[in-house]
Amino acid sequence: MLPVIYGFLRAYAPYVTLPFAAVVGFIGYNLENILSDNYTPYHKSIEEQRKERLLSEEKLQSAENVEKLKYKANVLGTNLSPSLSS
């Protein structure tokens, strides 16, 4: 009788193990929720924090105080070799 049961379990292993695994997973998930006291507080996303910071800057408060856009660095002079610098 035992070899017949083993043969049945071998042939239908996915059908036997899937409900068993689902029950064990369900019990473990709920047990972990009951026993653990982990709480993750809400934090604003980095994008929201950046938007708020940009809106709170003094330069952006009035549209009249806009600096003129001017490129201040010379691209060709940044990595100039010593022989070409003079």
C-alpha cells in the first residue's frame, strides 16, 4: 500500500505540494504580521522634496530678480596642456 501512495505522490507532486505551500505561506505571512512591530513612517519622495526646496528658494520668489544667463567658464581652457598655455 505504501508504494502505491509514493507512486501517486511522485506522479502528482505539483498538485500535492502547491496547496500545502500555499497554506504554510498564508499562515507564516499572517503570523509575521501579528508578531512583528515594524512600522515604516511616511517620507516624501526625493522628487517632492526637491520641488519644495526649489519653490522655497528666494531667487524664485519673484520673476523680476532673474539673473542673466551667461556662460562663465571657458571650455577650451579647462584641460589645456602646459605647452599650449603660454
